[in-house]
Amino acid sequence: MGIGPEIDEGRDYIGYSHALELVRSYIHPLDVEYVSLEVAAGRILAEDLRAIVDSPSLDVSLKDGYAVSLECLQRTDPGKTVELKVTGTAHAGDMEILSVTPGCAVKVTTGAPLPQGTDAVIAAELCNEQDNRLFFSEAVYPGQNILRAGTDVSTGEPIGTKGEWLSPGKLGFFAAAGLHQIRVYRMPRVSILATGDEVAPPGAALRPGQVYASNLVTLASWLHSFGVRPSFQVVPDSRDRIETNIWTLHSGTEQLLISGGAWGSERDLVVDILSTSGWKKVFHRVRMGPGKAVAFGLLEQKPIFCLPGGPPSNEMAFLQLALPAVLWQAGWKGMPFRTVLARIDADLVGRRIDWTQFIHARLTQDGQGTLWATPHRTESRLQSMALTECLIPIPEGTEGYTRGQVVEVQVLSSRIAFGVQHFPESDL
């Protein structure tokens, strides 16, 4: 595997893993804020939590049906129709607690407080009620269709751990435990600055030779998918315009992403402007493909990423370095995407042994439950990105993969669901 004419051995490249470690060392969670439960989905919890109430607060019915005492049923013959008198009705939220006595039943709705003396609730669909008389022949056992007080959660029980990602189901659980506001890490304010004379904002009229700022839309869309609401601006290759917008956007954000101008040619102004503005450069150029021209540094202690302008390089540098940094500021601890084991549906060769390569691919599952990652075979960079469901990393130190080899892949699409995977133990 050759070096390739585009790589200048004299430049100061660092390995991808080293770059990620450096980014991690400079990124810290932001401060915390109180938010209501209904808007906290996807956020990171900033405190340990305990329940402050029992749920349910009383013994309640799990079904619409009839509350009965087993004392009156123990004397009946198996399979014989039982007849009871219906003496009242209990609804969810009722303050008055009724009583059930031998020979009688109380009609109850789901969530209704159980009448005193209740040993079981018979589901309504198993009964026949006529003129306040109840008839049924099904077996009844103690505790049937009853939810005891504190079964879902009890006062003082630990229910949340600092640093955990909050799902809608977990937030509903917090509500049942008596909470209505919680402390979470604040989401970072992120700005995107797209540069280039050849770039036009989506919706604007194109001049000859211009293209729409698809990179900007891609980055902004990824951020939105993780709950971050970025601002953005498009500027031409003008030193004054770029510098002015860098400072303007920088002042109102915790992180600035600059798209384009990263390489360092006479038209790539961004890194030079950042240098003259006093930023602390941490690295510029990483042994990763695509995305090698990425730069990272701090301007007045705020992180700035300068991303390459080519769409695949732009997105990959963002996904592998900048997006983790954004999420770490929001309290995340790991990487953005889950990994799964999949067989590679092609022979793959890395760029070179000391580089990390990322291959766009789609995921399928065969009839035996095995996942297959199939690299895209399209000449269109944008189509390949648009169709990508996973990324196949060829990490530094690995020459490549042979077809059928089982490797870890990054899953980018949340719409993909898989059943049980089957791999021979020798492949793992």
C-alpha cells in the first residue's frame, strides 16, 4: 500500500486515536440547568435521583373488573358459576375507599383504589353482570390483577444516576416517582461557518461554478438529530469577512465549526486567520481518511474545529472528532454511535498501515441472522454519503479485511433494527 501523491510526509500528521484523545483532554461538560421532565429526553442527567413518593400510592386494580374477597369463593366448587352482589363502583382517583364483603363484589376501573377486604380482581371480560348481580366461573387466585402500593417505585429508592442518558421511558418513571424538574448538563451552543466563493446558501440563486452548501445542511442536520440547535453562516473567501464572522459566531457559542479552508493553500484562509487571531492550535492534519485536513484548537478557551471542504472529508472529520466533542460538552461519556459486529461483504485495503480509514457501507441481515456490511460502489460522493447506514473502520495498525471477516462497524441509521446475530466463535 503506497503513500499516495497527495500525502506530504513533511507535514505534521498525528494518528486518529491520538487526535481523539487530545480532543477529549480539552473538552469538559458545561454547567447544569434545571429543566422540566417533558423536555429532558436525550439529555444527560447531572445528579443522582431518588423517588420522593410511592407509586402507586395505594393498592390499585390493574384491570377493569370486579374486586372480590376470596373468603366467599373458597367454598365454591371448581367450574361452578359463582353469583355475587355488586354493591358499588370504584374509579381511578376516587378519594373514598369502599369495602367488599363476603358474597359481594365492587366494580372497579383500571387504577382504582382497591376496596378494603379485596383479595383479587376478576377481569370484566370474564364476567357477566345483570341487575347488579355478577356471574363468573373462572378460577380466582390471591393477588390477581392487583398492583400493590410502591410496586412501581417506592419512596427513597434510587431511580437515576448522574451521567446517564435520559430516555422518554425513564422520564416517565421519574414523573411517577414524584419529580417534575431535574438537573441536566446544558446543551452547547454550536455555530457553523461555511466558507468559499464557490458555496451558496440553500435556496439562493447559483452563479456559474457555484454549488449549494450541502456540508452545512449535513452538519446542522446531524446536530439537530442529537438535540443541538446550531446557528450558521455562509461567507466568501474574504479574509476580513471570515475573521469578522469567526469572532461574531465565537462570542455566542461554546463551540465553532468552520467548514472549508482547512488545507492551507493560498485560498484556504481559515487556519491562517485563526493563527493570527491567537488561537491555540492542538493539531492540524490527522492520519485518517477521509478527513485528514481537519484542524482543532482553542480560541479564548473555546474549541474550534476547522473541517475540510470536500463533503466526505467534511462529514467524516465531524462525525469522528467534532460531534463527540459537542456531545462531551453536553455530558456524554462515550462516542455518538453504537457499534455492532458484521461480516464484510468485500475485500478492503486500508490507505496505509499507520492510517485509520472509514468506509461508507450499508447493512443487511441474511436468513441466518448474520449482519453484512456492504461497501458502496458509487462514483458519487454525495450519493454514497446519502445511502450510508454504517461505517467500516480500518484502524491504524490494520492493513485491511478479507471478505467474510467479522469486524465492528459504526451504525449511523437509527431506523435499522436487527434480530439475533450469529457468528461462529472462531470469527469473534
